[in-house]
Amino acid sequence: MTDPRVSIIRHRLGSVATVLAFASGKGGVGKSCCSTTAALLLAREGRRVGLLDLDFHGASTHLILGIEPGLPAEQGGILPFETAFGLQYMGIAPFTGDRGVALRGDAVTDAILELLAVVIWGELDVLVIDMPPGIGEAVLDIARYVEQIRIALVSTASMLSLRIMERLVEVLDAGHIRPAGCILNMGRPDKEHSAQPRLERDLKILGTVPYVPELEEEIGKPDRLVGGRFAAALAPMLGPLITPS
Ligand SMILES: Nc1ncnc2c1ncn2[C@@H]1O[C@H](COP(=O)(O)OP(=O)(O)OP(=O)(O)O)[C@@H](O)[C@H]1O
Ligand SMILES: [Mg+2]
């Protein structure tokens, strides 16, 4: 039997033009910083933007936004929280209150379906999704249940990170999903290191975001974050990510 939530998800996301998920092969490469900053930058431009945190074990976008969400309001579903620049936020943090969650296997898929089915996003230009690291349930489920999905990959320029990212590209390929491009994060400014890495798979490198030591001070302060060097380096990559080529 088909899960009834699948058709509810289609309805809930029916007025969302683009869904852009930030994923990576390796953990800790900067997905949450990139996804949250991208969402804030797009919202500041006047677009209607949502941010959905699907990293249940490592939920961190609420920390980057500097919010402590309580339980959300209900209205035939649950309403996202309005944050800086009108950005709409939802994740598991409002329900778990920053405590750890022990979800695995089917329970992860269940929680993802539940969140997608229950949140009333309304009309959005872009719904940004922050994914957990690796090729787990979340990536496979999103690829399966969200029709308008676009994937932004984040990697460091290290061969270790790039190779694992290419494995993720392979898995997505099997599901007929071609990533919109790859952001190289925490790059070194010197020329040799910012050169295009050699990839075994055909993948568009969108650019390099340098290592920005002051990013730590910008976390939790959206106004400073969008005006900082991290955001400035990321901003030119957003056009290609949300515009189908
Ligand atoms: N360009 C950068 N310059 C400096 N620090 C950075 C940069 N990008 C990310 N960081 C820092 O690196 C750490 C990891 O970033 P982040 O949490 O965004 O990674 P992630 O890929 O979401 O991790 P996870 O896989 O655990 O979800 C954070 O402490 C973040 O502040
Ligand atoms: Mg993260």
C-alpha cells in the first residue's frame, strides 16, 4: 500500500517552485553553513524562502540562525517559524529542544515523511533543505519523494572528500538525479589550491568558498552572516543552483 503521506507531500510542496537540498559525501564540510547562508541571502533578495533542517542527529541550522524555537503553531498542519529577512524555518529542533534524538533506519524515513507532510510552507520560490552527511535515508528519501528536487553538493578540496562526494553522485545518478553543482568549501586562497580539482565524474564546480576564520563569530547572527566574507563568496553560486540549466 502506498503511504498516504506521499500524496500529502505532493500537495504541501505544490506551491514551492524549487527545492534545493545541500548534501555531501563526507560530514563537516560546511553544508549547514552553506544552506543556511544561501537561504538567508535568497530571502534578503526578496524571494519567498523556506529552510528545512533534515539533519535529525546534527540539527544545526537553528543555531546558525540564532533562534530557540518552541513548539510550532498548528493550523491544519504546522506553521514554520519566521526568522531573519522573512526566512521560514522548520526542523526537528522545535520538537526535541536541542536534545539528542535516537532515530535510525525506518524511523528516519518516517520522521522525514511526517515533517514533509505536516509543514505548511505555502507559496515559496525556494525551499532550502539541510541534509545530514553521507548517503543515508534522508538523501534517498528526498530524491524519491520530492519531485522538484535540485541537489547542491558541498565538499572540501581534499581528495578524501571529493572521492566520497563522487560516490554520492553515483548513487544519485542511479536515481536519475544530476546534482546542480558542487561548492568547494574551506578552500585556500592560493592559486594552486583553488584550481579545479580533477574529478572522475562529470560535475559542475560552482566555485570556492575560502576558509573564513571569522565565520565562528557570525554564527547565530544572521545580519552579520549575510554581510560577511563567507556569504560574499557563496552568493554568486546561488543563481546556477536555483536556475535549471
Ligand atoms: N568556509 C568556512 N570557513 C571557516 N569555517 C567554516 C567554513 N565552512 C564551515 N566552517 C565551519 O566548519 C564546521 C562544519 O560546518 P557545518 O556544520 O556547516 O558542516 P556540515 O557539513 O553541515 O556538518 P555535518 O556533516 O555534521 O552536518 C563548523 O564549525 C563551521 O563553522
Ligand atoms: Mg550539518
